Amino acid sequence: MNFQTTRRYPCSYLPEQFARSRIVITGENIPDRDIYAQLIRRGYRRSGDLIYRPDCELCHACIPVRIPVALFTPSRTQRRIWKRYQHLQTDRHPLHFNPAHFDLYQRYQKSRHPGGGMDLDDQNGHEQYCNFLLKSTVDSFLVTFHENQQLRMISIIDQLPDGFSSVYTFFDPDIAGASYGTFNILWQIAQCHHDRLPYLYLGYWIKNSRKMRYKTNFQPLQLLIDNQWQYQKPVQQPE
């Protein structure tokens, strides 16, 4: 494998900032499961068939985080959310295109991330969706969550020898007061526990980004700092 650093581009999370990424150049040598797991443990992420990690010159705000499943303790609020959505029907599938999934994705992007470049319509949106979520050179699967036969949420997850890497989740944005995102992480934690997998990798935590700050709600949390996984000091969350 070779590595290449991209040019600077506008940061998706911190306004008026520029970002840079280090990407894995695989060529025809698709990384096997163990190599991909090593990259994840070193702070890399996957987007479609691209494996990358932030490599900004002056900013180190993106910190890889993971949950040690055996030590996770849900808060009172998380226990209520877990109980509330036990009736959802969940099913695992290979990565595949489904018009209903794409419709949910578009509604989610337009509601939650308008103008973010991922709320495109028609052919451009379809191509972006497939490239972003349905292309994978590793062991990935798709999970659907239904309520009374109504599609509510979808997760894309990578299977690792030591856990799950949570790639992306989108859900019905029109249900007032729903906590689908929180339930989804709790579900992934429960699946890791069931499969005896020690970690759930959640990607990057960014302290000053509202979109990414929620990850500290799940304790204990480990942060990758100076190439060492370290426990974050527990944060008191409102109940």
C-alpha cells in the first residue's frame, strides 16, 4: 500500500477552515480484513472505496474514537431510548441499491444537512449515494430498521475482527422527538456485545462541531491521541 496527501479543501465540519486528507492508494491490491482493521485502529475511515484519515497541517481537531463495548454503561436517558424502540424490526443485508433507501437518504440530507453537498437530486444524487455508501472493497453490510413495515432507519457498517466500524446512518427526519441516532449506536453496541467483539469504532469526534459532539454521550470513550488509544475523562451528560 502507498499513501498520498490530498490538496487542501474546505472543511465539512469547521467553518472557514481548510482540510487535507491522507488517503490509502491500494491500486489492484484490495486490503484484506486484517490490514483494513489495522488502518481503522490507526485512525483511518472509509468513504465508498476510499480509505483516508485527516492530515491537516495546523489543525488536529478530528480525533478517532471508539467504545469499549464490555465497559459501556448507558445513561438513564439511553436506557429509556433503548426500551422505546425495541419493537423496531432489524435486518442485515449485503450492500445493495433500493429506491426506498435512496428516498429516505435524500429526505434525511435535505432536512439535516441542507446545502452540504449531499442533498443532490436525480442522477447526480443517485451516483453520489451509490459511490458514498454502496461501494466497498471490504466486508460491509447494510442494516434496515422498520416500524410496522415502514422504513425508519438504515446503517452501513464494516465488519472488523475486533468490532464494527460505523460508516454512516440515516433515518426518517420527519418523526418529531425521535432519537433514532442514539438508538442506532446502542443497537450497534448490543450487536458487538452479542458477537463478542470488543470495540465499536465511531469515526471522528470534533469538540467544536455540533454534528460530531454527540459521541461523548457514550461512556467510557477511547480517543486515539499520539497513536495511543486513551480513555476520555468521563463527561457528565444531562439526564
